[in-house]
Amino acid sequence: MAGILCVQINSEQGDKSENLKKTDLLMEQSSNKKLDLVLFPEFFSTSIAYQSEPEPENGGFVIEHVCELAKKYHTNIVAGTIVRKAGDKYFNTSFAINRQGEVVAKYDKIHLYNFMGGNEGAFTSAGNEIVTVDFDFAKVGMAICFDVRYPLHFNKLIKEKVDIITLPTAWLVPAEVYRYNLDYAREMWVSMNRTRAYDNMVYFAVCNQTGKVNDDLYGIGSSMIISPTAEVLAKIDNGEGVIYSDIEVSNVDFMRQIFPIAKID
């Protein structure tokens, strides 16, 4: 069995120190668990105020801090995302860190949110390569937020025989939706992620922002860990906190022997 932990927070705008304190506290409170993989949300250190102080190419002190957490708790971490400068471009990047505190993979978000008022691509550039990482307990495929709307992204990952897909997110809705139609927004969100897990027969770990971002936007929370059969193993709706689930990685191979979906097309 392997243990997955998702850390859901309401990141303060641009306040890296305060946001790291939040992740530190929730990690400390979860230190009695069997931690094989920990996941933070998209923009966990800055919320959407990432333009004011992006990180250097290696992730800066934020990723250095997360590397220390990985060593302290002897766990692998997928460090949500930070926005970093590489050359003359900026990327929204998820960092994979092993138990020794080493960065072993970086994934630059491919599908940027440029719709219905979103303008992520005005500042950040899109990545162009899928990324997998061989942790010591499982093979993990990396995705970020709006990637979830692109099924072929995940089809490519399962062809690489991943066991788990991580999806750090800042899935936000307008304030009006949050106040008057939140149940529907959450049902849609949960259904979309369960479908990705089921279609690809992988464990799916989703870690979202929660609560008020500004007067116009709210994070809907609903971080979750989903089985290859689309069972929601753990979920949190509102509020800051963690979810945890023990998983049996070998279930993925068992399911793929029955349904060899990666070979069908």
C-alpha cells in the first residue's frame, strides 16, 4: 500500500511566506501518516498574483523549501505549480521532488486558460512535452488544471504506463456562481475528474485552491483522490485541510490486463 496526501489551501495573494507556513503546518499535522506522495495546489505559494515576483528557473527559495519538506518527512512531493522564468519566457511549472529532496522532473503546463476572461497566456508560455516521473513506489504522470479538458493529454500519459496522475489546480469560478450555483459547479468538476480516472484506469490525485481569491473569483475546493474505477476515495469540499488515502498501486496493472485500453488505438 502507498499513501497519498493532498494539501488544500486558500493561498494568500503574493504572500509566499504565509502560504509556505500553511503547507508546513498541514504537513506537520499529517506527519503520522504513511506519506509516499504529497500534492500541493496550482499557484500554492502566490495564488494568482504570480506576475509580481516569479521564481528563477530552478524554482527559487519556494522549491528549495519544498525540497527540505520532502527530506524532513521522507516523502515524494509534487509541488503544485510556481511560475518561473526560463530564458526570456515564463512557465507555469509543476516540480516533482523525491524523498531525498531532489528535483527529479519539471512539467510546464501545456494547456493554458485563455477563455471566458482568462488570459494566462498573456504572461506565461505553454509547455510542449508531457512528463512522467519514476518515483520509488509508482510511476506518475504530471498534468495541471486546464489540462483536464484535453482527454488526449491523459491518453499520452497512460501510453507511458503511469500508475498515478497528479493534477494540481486553481479551478476558480466567478463569485456569482460560487454564491448561487456552487453545487452544480462542484458536480461538474467531480464528474470531469472521475471520468479522466476511469477512462485511463489510473489513480487520479487532484489538489485545488479553496475559498475567496478576490471579489470576482473563488476556488471551489473539492480536492480528491480517485481510484482507477472512478471511486472517490477521499474528498474535501470547502476550507483548508488535507485528504489522505491508501492506494494499492498494483490495481492499475490488474485493471489494464483486463482492459488493455492503452493498446486499443
